[in-house]
Amino acid sequence: MEYIYTGMVIHKAGGKIDEATVTKVLEAAGAKPDAARVKALVAAFEGVDIEKVIKEASVMQVAAAPAEAKQDKKEAKPEAKKEEKKSEEQAAAGLGALFG
């Protein structure tokens, strides 16, 4: 993750995401850069419109949040009813053991 964060920090600061810059930032943060991972990071960011990706991810996250909340509410209700029913059955079984 530190490599992706490094790329994002460099982008936000207006720098060019290249091997030398990534290595410098990682070293400044106290990490020991792995040359292969640095090359892979630079290749992954090459040709990517980072601002566009960030905006799309933000829109997707906002759109998904209400749908997840609705789904959580729908799932919570049946479970609550099942738990209540089990509690009543357990209580009845416990009383039966006292008299039986």
C-alpha cells in the first residue's frame, strides 16, 4: 500500500511519478524501496488520468452507500424476528423442564 500512497502523494504535490521520485519519497518516509515494486508502480500509473479515477471512485462510493444501507435494514428485520421467536421457544422449553 505504501507504494500506491507514494504515487498519490507525488501526484497531489504536482510531481512526476517516476522511479527516482518514488524512490526518494519512500526513502524520506523511512521505507526501503524495492526496485521491482517501484518499476511496477510507475508502469501502473503510466497513462492513467488519476483525477478522473479519483472522481469516478468517489461517485461509485457515494452511490453504493445508500444501497448498502437499504440492504442492511432489510436483512436486519428478519433476523430480529427469528431471534425473538427463538427466545420465546427457549423460554417455553425451560418452563417445560421445570414441570416435566
